[in-house]
Amino acid sequence: MANVAVVGSQWGDEGKGKIVDWLSSRADVVVRFQGGHNAGHTLVIGDVEYKLSLLPSGVVRPGKLSVIGNGVVVDPWALLAEIEKIRAKGVDITPETLVIAENCTLILPLHGAVDRAREEARGTAKIGTTGRGIGPAYEDKVARRAIRLCDLADARVLEDKVDQLLFHHNALLRGLGAAELDREELLNQLREVAPKILPYAGVVWQRLDELKRAGKRILFEGAQGALLDVDHGTYPFVTSSNTVAGQASAGSGMGPGAVGYVLGITKAYTTRVGSGPFPTELLDETGEQLGVRGREFGTVTGRKRRCGWFDAVLVRQAIKTGGITGIALTKLDVLDGFKEIKVCTGYRLKGEVVNHLPAGQTAQAEVEPIYETFEGWSESTRGARSWAQLPATAIKYIRRIEELIEAPVTLLSTSPERDDTILMHDPFED
Ligand code: GDP
Ligand code: IMO
Ligand code: MG
């Protein structure tokens, strides 16, 4: 019996939330291990839709433990607001059902302000961040000046850390001619939020170790996707964390052996929010159609997602760099009714054929996709719950994708609804 890590294999929004929710019926614990409230994970259960950003997607199932690991950057105000929003839908969230690593980094109001100000200053060269302060918070973490959740319980350390943090940030703000941050104001904000968030703080690595030894099944929930990974993605148009499954161990304190099966969530086409290279992007009517049929609007910022054909080169690269064992193919239904469907199988770059996305920014912007064209299907696959309900042309498409990406399709999703899911191979039984 393996634990399972769910990660995105493209540029995020592949449907991780839906698949984590579905798989969590087979798990005891769901753990977030990186990212923050830049994530937007949508769950559709009957008539109710949940949009989760920081809360693990297992939170809606009674009896499951939700864990926010040390690798996550936590905005306490955003988390408390999210807890209230989800509670209002009848979900029970208490320190018994939700544990946050005491050593996680906090996102402070200044991080959001820095994120948004820098994006504005970049103008057309902007990354297109979610403006949530993710990058600046991770920067403070690796610079060893971040405020961590446990610091809220230690008045003296908190004051020292605020001084160190403001020494750095106020020097920059002065240089930019901007207003400096007020020490007392920040301290008061932190003192005010401390008693609300500290009840959830815990020794996550120890809890997970106990659960592992008790034979409990752990499901790791990734945010973003492989192409937004700070090392393996389309740098600098990436997020500020490692999104690959390797991060599940470092970001939860469990060690590499704990991860088990790595399930890459993969859209049957490609989308991206924000700036950066996108070789198969369609700026025509077909791209528009994919966006409308797939309802491709960002969960967090409401931005329109850029759309294009499936890029097998990029997904294969994500499978190799992230150690993905098998994929869950989502949104197959969005391709219903297209006369023909294309898949990118390689790139042309300066007259040569290349089989991977080079790391250089110029090359990434210049690669031209080489397509293989498939006959579409006129039948509806929406809501299909068995392989037998799929048209032969759709099966052909799936089989060819498996060949191109060199990994099996383990799960198939045919609508936003929880149970419109086809299981070919149970990742927990691997
Ligand atoms: P995540 O960030 O990876 O969790 O994905 P998002 O929730 O941001 O975006 C995926 C969107 O697609 C959500 O609105 C889901 O409800 C929806 N979705 C997930 N799976 C399917 C599917 O198989 N078919 C369709 N049509 N929609 C899906
Ligand atoms: P989920 O978990 C899609 C993108 C932003 C931007 C870049 C950097 O829902 O799949 P950041 O705010 O992280 O510094 O922004 O990363 N981005 C996402 N795109 N889905 C996400 O999360 C994303 N999280 C960040 O649009 O291009
Ligand atoms: Mg999303």
C-alpha cells in the first residue's frame, strides 16, 4: 500500500482539487506541502461548489485529517477567512481536523504589497503573479528572516524578527522613495491574529510519523504544476516554490520514502494563467472555444486562462523531472465535438527538431510545435463513468497520449462532478 502524491503536470489548474477530493475517500490524511493561497482548487459535490486555496481538498470529507505542511506559505488572515467561508457551507473545521506546521512561513500584508508593487513596476514584463505575496514570502524564508507560525507564541522573538524584517524591507522602500512600514502596526496585527491561528499549530512531522506507523494512508496535495516549478518550470515565469512531488517530503517533514505513487494531474489540452512561453497556445477561434467549453477562468483571480492543444513534449518532461508514475487525464469532455484535435509531439527550433523544452528564455519563446492531428468525436463523453461509454476515437486519443508521454492514464475525469471519474488503476494499491 502506497501513499499518493497528487501534482500538476502542466501550468496549474489541471483539476487537482477534484481528483484529491475523489481520492480522499481512500485516504486518512490530506497534506498540502508547498505554495499558498495562490492555489485555487475547485470541488463540485452535487449542487455545492467549494473553492479552496489553502485548505487541503480532503477538508470537506468528515473524519479526514487536513494538514498544512511546513513547505506552505500561510497568510493567517486569508486562511481564517477561508475557514469561515467553508464553515458557512456546513463543513466542520477545528484544531482536531486541521493542523498547521508550527514551522511554516507566514505571509504578511507587506508581502502582498511588495508583490503587487513589483508587478506594476515591471509593466509589460510582468510575471502575472496572483498578487498574494507568495514570492516575497518565500524570499524572506530563504533569506532567513521570515516570521514563522511558532514565532507568534513568543513575544520577544516576534519583536526581534519584526525588527530584522523591517530593517530589510524599509531600506528597500526608502530607496524607492515609498512610505516605510510601521513596526507597532505590524506587531499589533500579528498579536491580534496570534490567538486565532495558534490553536491550529502542531508538530506536523511527528503527527505524520505517528499516522504512518499506525498504517494510515496519506494523500499529498500539490498546488500549481510542474511548468511553474521554480527549478523545472518556464523560469522566470514560474511560482516561487518547487511544485514537483519531491517537495512533498521536504514540505511535510516525512522523508522521500513516504511519497509512494506520484499521480500527475493532466488536462486533455493545455492552459496557462499569467505571462510566459506557451508553445501550443491558440490565439484563434479554437482557443476561444476551448476556453468557453472548459470554463477557463482563474479560480483565484478570475483572469481568463490562455488555451491551447495538448503538449506531449511538456507533459513528458514533467513526468521525467517530477517522477510521475501515472496520470489522471481531466477535462476530456471539453474536447467533445471538435472535428479534429491536435497534439504537439516535438518542436522545431532554428530548423532543428527538438524533443524537449530548452531552458533558455529565447529558445522557449521561439520553439514551434510539431503537431499530430487526430479525428475528433461527435458523441458526448461528459459524465462518462466507465471506459465502455467512451467513443473509439476518444480511446485512440488517450492511448496515443500514453505512448507520447511514456506514462499510463490511471484515472479519467469527465466532468467537474466528484463521481464523474473513471478509475483504471488504484494508485493506493500500487
Ligand atoms: P486545480 O487548481 O488543479 O485544482 O484546478 P481548478 O479547480 O483551478 O480548475 C479546474 C476546473 O475544471 C474546475 O472548475 C473544475 O471544477 C473543473 N474540472 C475538473 N475536472 C473536470 C472535468 O473532467 N471536466 C470538466 N468539464 N471540468 C472539470
Ligand atoms: P493551482 O494550484 C495556475 C501562476 C500565476 C503566475 C505565476 C506566479 O490552482 O493550480 P505566484 O502568485 O505564484 O507568484 O504567480 O504562477 N500560478 C498559477 N497558475 N494555477 C495555480 O495554482 C497557480 N498559482 C500560481 O498565474 O503566472
Ligand atoms: Mg486552480
